[in-house]
Amino acid sequence: MEEKPPKKDLAEELESLRDEIAHLQVLIQSHPPSEPSSPAEEEEIQIPPSMLENGPMGVALIDSQFRILRANRSLCVMLGYTPSEMKSISVIDLALEAEEFARALRQVFDGVVSSTRLEEQLRTRKGEAFWVQVTVSSNPDDPAKCCLVMFEDIGARKWDEVTFQHDKQQLEGLINSSLDGILAFDREYFFTVWNPAMERIFGVGAGDTLGRPAFKACPFLKDLGEDTNFAAALAGNKVISVDKRYQIPGTNRQIFFEGYYGPMYDPQTRDVIGGLAIIRDVTERKLAEEAKRLSEERYRELFENAYDMVYTHDLSGRITSINKAAERIIGYSRAEALQMRFIQFVAPEFQQAARRMVDRQIADEAPITQELEIVTKDNTRAILEVSNRLIFREGKPVGIQGIARDITERKKTEEALQQANKKLEAWVQELEQRTREMTLLSEMGDILRACFTSEEVFEVIVRVAKEIFPQQGGALFVIGPTRNIVEVVADWGDITGMELTFTPDECWALRRGRIHWVEDTRIGLLCKHLHPPLPSGYLCVPMMAQSEAVGVLHLSMQEGEQMPEAKQRLAVAMAEHVAMALSNLRLHEKLRNQSIRDQLTGLFNRSFMEESLELELRRAARSQFALSVIMLELDNFQYINDQYGLDIGDSMLRRTGMLLQSNVRKGDIACRYSNQTFVILLPQSTYEVGHQRADNLCNLAHTLEVKYQSTQVGHISASVGLAVFPGHGQTVQSLLRSAESALNRAKSSGGNCIVVAS
């Protein structure tokens, strides 16, 4: 059996209970129950008269009416009356419980008993009550006439009894209300005390234990070795029994208890008269301790075997504990780390953040998670995800517990993923850009196929080129009809450093028939159509159509700009579209000219003129503008043609066509109406403007000379008819008839004049 020093609270309780119980036992022994004396004993007692008069007890002789016939001095003093006053008093009037007192007296007078004894409270003359023991004896000579009543003052004994009962009740209440089991036994190992808590703990009631031998009533106590503790207590020793386990019979309930044993002494002799034990049920505590132990073991196992770094440090930052994972992560041994502060592990640029984290933790008392970079023992760096919480002791923060996860690899993976995402986004953006650019090229191709003039083609190319090549300046060069000159027809961005006109052999792209890319103009092979200030790089793409160069697409890059391969391919595709569009446009213009122009003079034919006149008449009608029609015919043309031959006639017609083309406004329409007759449409021209223009044409016709075999034949003259919309006609036919009628009148007048339609 293991002996330990008693716990202070239970040891003090044990001492107090032991003294109280011993005191009560002594009182019980010193106050045995009063028993009435037998008549034989009374007969043997011979009391002298002087003792009855002056003895310590009050004596009175009363009659059958309970009146005092005589009272001794002690009774008079006891009650505060004089002897004469006593004779007029009924003894019943002196008692507080008159009925019980009267009943006892009547039994003696009636001969039921010869004597009786009872305790009664009497009232003095001053009204004070006090306890007396009353002994009533009959008169042997004449029992019915009088009897003797003796009064003994028992106030002190009564007070002791009351005090004893109060102490006993208080002690019993204390013992019975105790949450701990309390038992007492005498020197013979008989139980004298067994409180309700003992029944709750062991399942054995007081009826089965009190007054019985301890180890017969509770044999399990001996089985558990408690008999040695009983013996030790009777030997005057104080012992403790701990970690005792008991399975209550017939149940599956198992308890743990502790016993605190000590001796009980006689207050007077200080001899051991028994033993006292306090039994405490510690089942919940033991289970809690076991759960705590298991929890601590699990925590320790988790703490030591956790993959993450687990540590604690005080509020000053000094490390107080770390686990094995921390040694692996920071590179320091446990002994080394316990001599350091947490801030010493943190990289310099993260130390301020670490301090703020701790300060915020202390201020807010809320868990905080933050990423910190640390420097390990081997001077490498690691990124930790740190989560902290406050450690409290007695309600006050005393330190910080942290869990740090090494996320270095995760960060690298995230960074790699971010880079991959950026590349993917760049690829997607580039793909979207390529898609948009290809869409633009496709749209450009559709628009170019719908263009009727070179100007429209060049306008479309500039608009699309600005969107596809926003960072590059560029120009579109077209080879002229004579194929000995290349000139710019469209440009965008910065084109400084480019010649606007050059020969085909000055461009390497045109000479080689493929793209010429110069990434760095300081070291590359440069085309001669560039001049300072030179761009940082440039690209020339020949525009080929049906194996023939029609021009070149030039793109230049300034410092810091790039021309990726995708852009180069895009430039090639754009050049192909433009080359095809220009080739188609030239073919289209050639075919169109053949359909709407006179082959000899190059002027528009009659059919085109009539369509144009119809359109211009509608415009004039909507806008209410005037429109003039001049019909001109060469005088004596038929004579010259017949006299000098068809070649001279054709030459005259051709020169007349050139004269008209060079002397009409943009928007005017000149056509060959018939053999030697020409029509000029003048939109938005009044009569005055039309007449002035007709006069100018007549004068210009005089400048035409007719030569035959290097011999000058003479000058040409012309007759002119003028008609103006709306006065001379509102339709094509009416307006042309008016002009033709005026022309005929001019010819009838001898020619070389202007006649206005009427």
C-alpha cells in the first residue's frame, strides 16, 4: 500500500470529524439514561430532617389537591417565595407543563405507583423558567392524604444535554450531507458511522453496516487491502489509500476511490478509541485524468508526428517548444531553437510583418493566418503559411501557439501555374488577335472585290493596315504602267526614312521576288529606298499577281517594337490580297473601259452618256440644279476625211477626244455621240456657265491643225448647240433633241458658232 501525505482539505476535515465524534462518545458515556430507584432502595435511604430542610434539593409536602402544605428553605429559595407565600400556592401552578405534572401526582395519590420521577420546567416568582427533576413519593402512613415532592435543579445537566443533542445533530447533518463517504469504527473494528455517501459509493446501506464488524459487513474492503489502513488508524497513524478500483457486485459500474484514514482519541485521556475514514469517489477525476492523459498522448503524438511545424513561444517571442517537423523545416535542432526567438527565423524583409502579426494577435485574440518567408540554418529560404492563436493561463495570455506549413513547393507550383496561365492567356489573346486579324483580312478581301476604283482600294488598305499593324508605320507602293518606277499610293503611321518614289531595282524584295526582313538596320542588308533616320527594322513584301510584281508592302519598326513571325505571315497574306485586288481591279477597269469608252477617242460612248444623263437629270430634279448639255460637231470633217483619207480623219477625231478630256471638269462627262459629233454633260451648270464652256471649246477647236504629209492643210472649226435643263427639256431624249436642233441651226448658219436651244 502506498502512503502519501494527506491532502490539506480532507486531512483537516478528518481531524475535525474525529474530534467531534470522540467528544460525543465521551458525552454519551458520561450521561447514561436516568433510571428510577426501586422502592427497596428508597426504603433503605434514611434522610435526616435537617438535611431535608437545608439540603440542595427543594422538598415540599402537598395534599391531594396539590396544595403545598410545607416547603423547605431550599425550595423557597429556588422559587423566590417566602415559606408563608408557599402555603397558598398549588404546585401545579408552578409547572409549565401542568397537565403532565398533575397526571404524575394523581397516579401517586391514587396508589397507581408509590413514587415517580419526571423532568419539569418550573416558573419562579419573577417568571423565570428552569429545569428540575421532580421525585414524587407517597406517604406510607396515609397515601391519600399527602405525599412528598422533591425538586432537584438540573439546569446545568439539561444545558449539557441540549448542547450535546445540538452538536450531535449538527455533526450528523454534516456527516450525512457530505459528498464524501464518512465511516468510523471502534477498536473492535465495528462500524459506528456510515453516512449516505458511503452507500452511494459502495452500494451498501447503513442498516447493513452500523454495529457490525467492518470486514464482515464489507468484505471487499479487506480484498482491496483497506484492512491495513484500519489497523494503521487504530495504531495512531494517518494514512492515505489512493487509486483503488472497485467493481460494484451485480452491476457493470466500476468506481475509483481514495481513502484518508486517521485515529480518534479520547479528549481526556488521549487514548485511541477508534478510527475515522473519509472515502472520496474520484471516478470522474480518474476518467478525466485518463482522458486527459490519452488526449495529451494523442496531442504529443500529433505534435511530434505532424508534418507541419508546430511551435510555441512566449509573448517576447522566445521559443518554448517545437516538434520534429520544425527541426526539418528550419534546420535547427530542438536545443538550438529553444535558445532563439521566432523572429530570428524570419527573413529580414518579412520581420516587420511577423511583428505586426503577433501584435495584432495579442490585441484581437483572434486566430491569424499569414505567409512569411524564413531563412533556414543552411541559409536557404522557405515560405511558410503561419497560423497563430493565443495561449491563456488563468485567463491571461502567456504565449502564442503556431502551426506553420511549408508551402515553398506549392508557391513554386502556383507561380509556375500563373506563368502557364499567363502564357495561355497570351496565347489565347494572340489567337484572338490572329482570328480578328484574319477576319479583318477576309473582310478586306470582300471589300476589295467590291471596289471599283484604285482610290477605294487604297482607302480600304490603309484602314485595315492601321488595325492589323497599329505599332508599325507602313506604306503601299505600286509599280507604274511603264514598270520603271514604284510610287507610294497609301501610307499610315510614321513613314520617315522612306522614299516615296523609287525604281524597282532599289528594293531587294522586288528584285528577289520574296519578302525581305531586316531585324536590325544597323547590320542588315538595306534597300536603297530607305534613307536616314532609319527605323530599327523593316519588312518589304512583294505583291505578286500572276507571277508578276504589282507593288510592294513596306512595314517599319521603331526602337523597342517587334515583328513576330505571325505578323510577317500576316503581312504576306495582306500583300497577296492587295496584289490580287489590284490585278482584278486593273482587269475590271480594262473591261469596263472597253464597254463604256470609244476605242478611237478614249471618250465615253453614247450608251454610257445616256445612262449618265438619266442619272444626272434625276439628281438635278431632286436638288433643283441646272444641267447643261453641249453638242459639238467638227466643221468640214467629211470633206477632210474624203480628201485626205481615213487616217487623217481618225487623227482629227483622236486629237479632239484628247482635247475634250483635258478640258473638262471632274464630274463632267465627255462622249463621242456619233461619227464627228461629241456631247459634253455639265452637271450643276447654268446657262451662263454652259455658254462660257461652249465658247471655250470652240476656241480650243481652232488650235487643232490638219497636216497631210507634213503639209499644213488648215485649222479646224466646230459648231456647237447648247441646251439647259429644265428649260430646254426634262428628259434625256428631249434634252438631246433640243441640243441637236440647236447644233443643226449652227451648222446651217455656216458653222463655227454657238446656238442655244429655243
